[in-house]
Amino acid sequence: MRYLKWLNLIPLIMFFIVDKLRGTLISRHLLIIIVALGVMNMFLAKSMKEYVISSLMLVASTVVGMILYTYYYYYFVSANPETPIFGAAIMMVYGFIAFAVAAVGTVVVVIKERMAEKKIQ
């Protein structure tokens, strides 16, 4: 259970896998994986500190994965001048989804902690 937070690094390589399989960056598979990892973080976190660390890992791996993919695509596949702009737009979409899941998860973790405190008293 302790090592499940490392699953949040999946988006680092997921962009390459999705591109090779489907040829498109806006993929429902990657969005589902990001949301599933966010939900996993919500329910497995034992404290707010653990949740924040897991959520930041998810957001950072999503953004860094997209930056690496944009760099790779621009320098090795297509040197169109629009590639970095398109990559930045896609990164904002995935980053927004990861941040939204993290925000909802923060509310869930706070509620879970408050309920646990009431049970103790």
C-alpha cells in the first residue's frame, strides 16, 4: 500500500504510449488514467500530507510527461512551428484535469479527516 503513490508517475510515459497506439494526444484513455489515479489518491491517503504529496506527483508527472513529449515530437517527428504551441495547449488540458481531480480530492480528504476526528471524540 505504501508504494501505490509511485503509480502517479504513469503519465510521464503514458503520452508516448498513447501516441504510438492511437496517434492522438487528446485521449480518453489517458484522461481516465489521470482521474483514476486521482481517485485512488483520495481514498488511500491516510493524512492530508500524504494526499498532497501524491497529488503533486500526479500533476507534476502529467505536466512533465507532456513537456517531454512535446520536446520529443518537435525535435524528432515534426519541426512545425505550431508544435510547441499545440503541446502547451494539450498540457493545459491535462494539467487542468489533474488539478481539478486534486481539488475535489482535497475536499474528500478533509471531510474524511473530520469524520475520523468526530469518531475519536
